[in-house]
Amino acid sequence: MTRIFFAAVAFLAIAWPARAADICQIVSSDGDLRHLEAAKSGGDVAITPQASFPDDVKPFVIKTDPTFQDQVIELYPLGKDGAGLALHYEGTLPTEYFVAFDRLGDREKGKLISVALPNLNPEADDYFEARVATIGGTPVLFSTREAEGKKRTRLAPWTGHGFGPVCEAHQ
């Protein structure tokens, strides 16, 4: 039994980076990167629209991050199991605040938990924005920003109960 557990953990550790690389490979081919950079659907890219969630999500988000109190909250689904991303803007240069969440058990009434967000801006040198899309059927959180005259698009695939590793797409 222990061998099976460790084999499964080893498989997941190997498979997740491949999945992120696969997402970046998909986006880097066939002009899909242009769709992401423009935040428009096309090819293998579908920009995720806001969605409605059960009534318990908003209080959970506010409890998780009090900056969401009295704010207009945008909610985006991450797959079909009740997980999602909450977003609100503040300031004169709109700064985005995020809370990612997952629902354990029943997708309508299961327990909500907070999920760690991937770091799509490791340089932390400028304001950036992130969006949710589906690429080749996999939900992703992505950010496109310009730095030093070059566009950088970073993506993190949703693995079902959290985000996989971040990858960077190139043309």
C-alpha cells in the first residue's frame, strides 16, 4: 500500500510540470498566444466569462480576504467542480486582488477552502492583471504584461484542486 502511495505521488510530481509545459506549448503554437495577449477567445483559447456561484461563496471570499468587503466582486469558474477565482479592483490605477477557492465534496454545497495563487509576476516590478481562460479544455490563470519592450505571458493550469507550475509562453 505504501509503495502505491509513493508511486502515485511520484507520478503526480512528474505529470504536473509536463501539463504546464503542454499548456505553454499549445499556446505557443497556432497563433493562440495572440489570442491570450489580446484577452480574446480563438483557436484553443476560450476566455472565461464571469459566472454566478452559490450564495456561500461571497461571505467565504470576504472572510478569506477582508479587502473584498463592500467591493464589487467578479467570480470566474475554474473547471466544473465548484472551484473559482474571486477578483476585485482598488485604487486609481486599478490593482487586482484575488482569492482562489475550491469546493470539497458536493459542487454546490461542499466545504469551501482557500487555494494558493501562483506567482505570475515574480519580478514584482509593476502592476499586472491576470485572467482566467480555458486552453485545450484546461482552465488556466494567465497574465500578459510588457517588460523591457517584450510581452511576457505566464500561465498556471488548474489541476482540479489547485494550480500547477507556472510556465511562460513564447512565439
